[in-house]
Amino acid sequence: MSKIRVVHYINQFFAGIGGEEKADVPPEVREGVVGPGMALNKAFKGEAEIVATVICGDSYFNENLEEAKQKVLEMIKEYNPDLFIAGPAFNAGRYGTACGTIAKFVKDELNIPVLTAMYPENPGVDMFKKDLYIIETGNSAAAMRKAVPAMAKLALKLVKGEEIGLPSEEGYIARGVRKNIFLDKRGSERAVEMLVKKLKGEKFVTEYPMPNFDNVPPNPAVKDMSKAKVALVTSGGIVPKGNPDHIESSSASKYGKYDIDGVMDLTSETYETAHGGYDPVYANEDADRVLPVDVLRDLEKEGVIGKLHRYFYTTVGNGTSVANAKKYASEFAKELVADGVDAVILTST
């Protein structure tokens, strides 16, 4: 029996081309294995082999989505694969989005099994978990050794058409799919048993895990806004014209801090949006629609607020991971406190 033919997709970093400075490289294909494909090939234990590796920069893929999808698909088709694997992407947001996007596209267009792998907080998970099997990984490439065997095992099951077990058994992220199964005990008995274990403080496994929502308690109200220093923060991607810090249009890996001392109005000649998740026309015409500097200057003149902080902080919320968003906020929140800011207006899109 011939080996299962696999095409593997990775980004510029795992291909050894470079980091963020090379994220704009267009799609290319190389014969055989590259980077993490070596570990995958070994984990297949002779049952499958990677016949080609498609590589694309994260920025290029996400900023040229339709074109990149078609180019990558054509490269994949040339090798007539039985299976397609993307990643693992770990917690790299743009990489995860690219892996999910191309995996779903290949699945829909070529009708072959596909698989990818990500950290649960990668934005690609929420985007594609209902469409794809996504192996759960750790936060970074340090978890590669654990991720690869799980990927290989599930990939072989998929291509062989074998029955796929529960997420806890196979290592993939729950897809929200519910199946009817027969058990020895009816639901009411199992529910009571779980409740008793919970009351006793014993371990139990729920059959229907609830989503875990982050609760943020509100701070006390500002006592006197007429004396308050107010800062602007936005996930709407407003940046000085030309996007000097090259904040990505999706799955941003950074945020910007910009001086608006003396700026009374954000004009189309001086500011724009870097955001790729909404129609930028109106924001580019007047960035105050997303970051209301003009209104706050009026309130400053009228004495409604004490002062508008001289810096604003900005990033792109589109596809940006929760972990990165928390990281950015924890960094600049310290600066805001140190600068004596009393209140922050956080705008989105």
C-alpha cells in the first residue's frame, strides 16, 4: 500500500525565512519537508509522508486573502494530496487565522481531510473550530513536541475514515458538536452523581461544559470630571498617516502610542485606520469617527473635562488574541497611571 500523501502549510517563521520583517513574503512551495514537517513525518511512522510544503508570510496571506487562498490552493492541487495539514500555529494570531482559512478552503474545494493546531486563545480557534478539527496546543513553539504526535495520530484517523473520539480522547478543541450516545445510566442519575461529587468537593467531569466569560468589575466613578485627565484608547486601528509602526490589519502583534499634543482634529491628511475588519472609508475620511479627539477638545474647552491626555494608544482588534490584548493593556495601563490619567475612553468600531 502506498503512503498517504500530505501537503503541509507553514508561515515564514517556521520555514526559517525570517520573523516579522519577512511576514510579507508571497506563497511558495518546496518539495518535501520543511521545519516542523520533519517532526510530523517522523510521527507518521511510515504511514504517510509530506510530499510538499507550502509557505506564506502571515501579513501577505491576511492582507491579500482571496489572492493568497487561490495561489496556495493551486500549489496544493499540484501534489494531489490525500491529506492537508496547516501549522501548528500555537498562539500566533495571524498564523492561526491563515491556517484556519486555508484549511477550510482546501476542505471545501478539494474535499480531502484537513487538520490544524492552535492554542485555545488563538483567534483562529473561534473562527474555525466548528468547521475543522483543531488540535489543542500550548502557548508557544515550546509545546511542539507534545503537539506533533497528537496531530499525526488524528490526521491518520481522519484520512483513514476512522471514528473520531471525544476531544478529551483525541486532543482536539471542542467543536460544539453534540452526539446522541447510549449509556448504562440515564441522565438524571448521572446529574445527581455529579452534584453529590461537587458537594463533597470530589473531582467530576461535566458532560456539558459552560463557556468561561471574563468578568471585569467596574472602577468607582470619577468624582469630578471637570478636573479629570482623560485618555483615549482604541482597538479601531487609528494611526498617523502611513501607519509608521506598521500595525497589522489583522491579529495585531503590537500597539502604537502617539502624541496628540496640540492636535484639535484628526484629518484625512494626517490620520487613517490600519484596521482590516471594517470598511475603512469613513474612518479614513475623518478618524474622529473612531477616535473622537475633536469632541474631547470641545469638552476640554467647555470645562466638562479637565484635560485630554497628550498620548493615545491604538491597536487593531480584528482577530487579535485575548492574550495579546491583555498584554498590551497591562503595559500601557501602567503608563496611564504613572501619567496621572483619571479615566480612559476605549473606543472600538
